Amino acid sequence: MRPVVQLTPGITRLVVNQRKEYLQDKRVRQALSYAIDRDHPQRTRVSGAWRTYLFRNLYATVGQPRYRHL
Amino acid sequence: MGWDFDRVLIYWSNTPPEDVDVRALYLQDAYAEIGLTLEIESRQYGAVADAHNEGFYDLTFLGGGSDALDPHFAIRTYTCGGTWSIWLGYYNERLEEKRLAGMSTSDPDARQTVYREASLILNDELPFIYLFRLPTVYAISDRLAEFEPPIWFRHANSTMMDWVLAD
């Protein structure tokens, strides 16, 4: 058995509703973009590093059966 | 720019209730560092779709599409009057001109010029905020030869006629 890895053609993106008056100024969206460390969301999603978030955030559901393998 | 730092942004998550939208949790932390408050609300996918249609969401995540393929695929997302144009509330006539110009020529140099100009507009105005691409991993038997990853994982069998299985 051997692994073959390919990047998906799709890109995960943050959707900003520009019908809201307060999100229409592009400088707001630029600030929203610059505040994000691009590497972090991907790490949290695709690697074991996201466990850190599970344990430190109130929204986490640590202890549920589906996370016990972590 | 007059941003009201008392404003609370609502992030709509369509992650199932038993799951955790870790991207949203990260976002909440990252925006807290620049003084923005993000509240996460979990909704069924249908409700999030309604939010797109009706326009009462602030932020959501979406993944997928074909934005990493040839630019003439990607730029369709921003077609003025198209679904995403309506959902995002984004309309740019200059970008629409570039989209039409890109489709009207097959000259590589002309296409490069047009799509570079389009990317400059998109990187400046950020109708979407692009984040990352996920890898698709295939586990391939050592007996299987001539496997080519398909362009889209749901089409995993699309190259099957070329596969060779050793005895």
C-alpha cells in the first residue's frame, strides 16, 4: 500500500457578507484577512494540532466518543 | 474607517452540533486579538443556505469549488448577478470586464495579463478571504499501476480504464 496525495481544486474560504453596510468597506475585509495566520486553520483542521483547540475552548466537546482517539 | 468595536460579528457554522468547527474557534481567537468580537452560532446547512439567500449572516466558511483550476473556472464565481455575487453582495464592473476579456481570447499572454489584473482586484477587495486547500489522500495497493489522482476526489474512478492490476 502506498499513499498518493493530491491537493483539492477547491479552496476553503471565509465568506463575508458585503450586503451588511459595516462589511462593505474593503479595509474591513483586509483587516479580517490580515488577522489570520494562514497556516493555523489548516493545521488545526488536518493534523493533530487541532486537539489543542479542543482542550482550551469552551465550545469543545472533549470526551465525546468521536474524539477519544486523539 | 469608523469601525464600531462594540459591534459583534455573527459567524454561522453549519458544522453538525456533535462536531466542532475548529476553524471558527481559531477565527474567534484571531479576531479577539485585533479587538473584534465574534460569536459563533451553529445552524443546519439549510438554515445557512437561507442565510446566504436572505443576507442576514456576517461570516461563514465555505470550502470546495474549483478556484484552483484554470482562472476562467475560478473567475466565474464572481460573475456579476450570479449566485455568489448575490450572496456576497459583491459586484465589480472592472472585474466583470476582465472575466469576459479572459474568455474572449485563447492567447496565453493576453490571458495572463487579463487574469493578473483580475487577481490584483480580488486581492485588493477580498470579496472572499481565501484560507487554504486540503489534501486528498489515496491509499493505493502496490498491485495497482497507472493510478492518476482525479481532479476531484468524487471522480476517483474516472481514470479506472487505465488502471492495471498486477496478479
